[in-house]
Amino acid sequence: MATRLVLLFCLLLLPFSRAAAQEEPPFGRVDLRVETQAEISAETPYVSEPLRLVIRSAIRGHVLLDHIIQPSLVDFDWQQFGVDASSEEMIDGFWTPVVERVLMIYPLRAGRLTIPPFKRRIAYRIEESGKVEAEYVSAPLQIEVRARDALVPPGESFLPAKSLRMTDAWEPAPDKIPFGETARRTLTVEAEGVTADRLPALPNFRAPGIITFAAPVERRTIVTDKGPIAHAVYRWSVRPVSAVPAFAPAIRIAWFDVATRRMREALAPERRVAFAEAGRERVAARLRESPGLTAPQPLIAALASFVGAVALVLLLGSLPARLLARRPRELGALRRAARAKDAAAFRHAAARLAQADPERWRKIAARADIGPALAALDCALYGREPPEPPPLAPLARAIAGAWAGKGGGFEVSKAAPRL
């Protein structure tokens, strides 16, 4: 009889114990870890160095709704890397759903920084009470960050990456630009382990003797299993100012190798920029196409050429010197631009003079009273912070006098373009 009473009492308590068990929230935990890209994991990261923050949460139970609550990361820039990844792992002898979220974080200052707790809030079902909410919280995580002053001077950009590649392409070749046309320069930068917004701004590509027009920078970030890959394309249209060769400066990009913890430099070397010698090539082509002494009547052709040359010499000798020194019309355009104080029109007229007689213009541009003034004019027109252009009227008179052969010998200017 007593045994029956005990069994009956246990049966009466069974529903209450089951309900109490179902009132308990499911098993769950949230963990944080920070990963660097250094070969030695114990290395302290620098300010702005990209770090992987992995938020890993595991919950076992009948979950209806859940979401991850991210705290305010005041000491970091951050960007979510990809989408949340779901999997199942054996935890404490049970298959448990696991969710991982990856953020790329960039420390904003040096010192001991704290990553606040992340939360995962869920709603689960129980038989007696319906839906109940629960919250799982990670422990805060602290990391040490050091300043980058030992790597780059204050105020300069800092580009940490796992690898960096730079290619420099010209179309056509910079020293074989067809006369009067424009070359296209394309600089491509690809960095592994960093996003495209952290690549440098458009490099400074200005030099005396060349005109450059920059196109908008193209940036994109490629997401891979190993991390982001930044891709940027810089483009310029390049044209020499005159027939005198110029030099495009080298482009350098300093970057920090996060694997070896060393500063490195990517270099696009200095390039000579010049028009192709089209005039000489055209003359050579005409000579190759001319029959010359292979004509059917070589003696008559040679005699006619000789007589014509003698007649031309006599005719030129009889002309007045004023007609022989006839000035090109570009000098008139030069004087008009000087009177109107139009620096752009003045430089255009000077370029037309250079095209009319490259050899004479080379000597004129080398004069001490003309070369520095032309360089100052180029700086005023094409410089990043253009100053006031030089007086145009005296420069126009000097060029006109030099073109006519006045003003004595030529004194070479130290500021003249290199040949």
C-alpha cells in the first residue's frame, strides 16, 4: 500500500518537474577573439593595422528568434567582413549550432583598448509558458596597441597590408608619343589584407614640361576566404608641352608589411616623356620612296636638280633680309595673348612656336631670360598651388627678339628642361 502511494505521488510530481526543466533556458555562450596577420602572433599591433575580430556564439535549444547585438566600438574603425557563417560542432557531447561573425577592426589610438561585450539575444519556446527571451553576453576583451611614430613621420599616411603590387602601363610608350597627341598612363595598385578605401589618394604627378589630366580613381574591394583585397586604378592623360623632352617623376608608395613587421616601398620609376621624331621619320620615308638616281633618266634628273638648287640659292641671295627673317604668325598670337594677359593662350602660342621649329625653340627655351619665365608660367598654369604668372609682355618681347636672332649669344638657363 505504501509503495502504491509513493508511485502515485511521483506521477503527480512528474508534470511539474518537466515544466520546471523546460523553463530553463537553452545552453549557450558567446566568445570573442582577435587575430592579427603577423607571422608571430605575439606581436603588438600598430594604430590603423587591420585586425580580425571573430564573434563566435553557440546555442543549443529550440530557438525561435535571435540576433547579435554589437556594442559601440569607440576606439576602432570597423567593417563587417562577409556574412555570418553557420555550422554545427560537438560541444559537451551534443551537436550544437554555432554562428561566427567576422569584423575587420582598425585601432584609432595607442594604448590598452577594450572591446566591449557582444550579446546574442534569443527567444525560445517552452510548453507551459509559450515564448521566453534569454540573453548571452561575451566577456570584454582588451588588446594593447602601439603608436606608429617609429614607422612613419606624423601626418603621413600609413598603409598596412599583407602584400602590395603596383604596375605602371603607358599607351603609347612615354618617349614615343605621336606629335601633338596624348599618352595614357595607368597605375594599378593591389593590396592584400586591406580594404580599398584605405589605399592612398591620387599620387602627385606633375612636372615641368608636361601637362597631365587625372581621371577619377577607381576603387573596389574583393572579398576572399583569406581576407579582403583592395584594388585601385589611377589614370592620367599626359602630353609634352613642347618638342623638348621632359621627365615624369617617380611615384613611390610606402607600405607596412604586417607579416614581417617592416616598412617597404613600391616604386614606379621616373620616365622620359617626349614626342616621337615624326619629322625625321617622314623625311626618311620620302627619301626611301623617291626613285632618286634609279629613274629612267638619271643624268637629266641630276642635272635638273643641280640647276634648280643653284637658281634657288641665287634667288634667296637677291631677296631682302627682312623677307628672309619673316616671323611666323604664332609670334603675333603670342603678343596678343600678352596684351590680353591670357596666360593659357600665351602658353598655347609658345607651344605652337615650338612645333614650328623645335631646334630653334630648344635654344630659345635655354636662354636665362626665357627658360625660368616659361617654367614659372607652367607652374602658374599646372601647379597644385599655382602662384601668379610672370609678366607676359616682357617675355613675349624676349621670345620675339630671340626668334629674330637679336640679343647676342645664348646664355643657358639652369632652370631649362633636361634633354
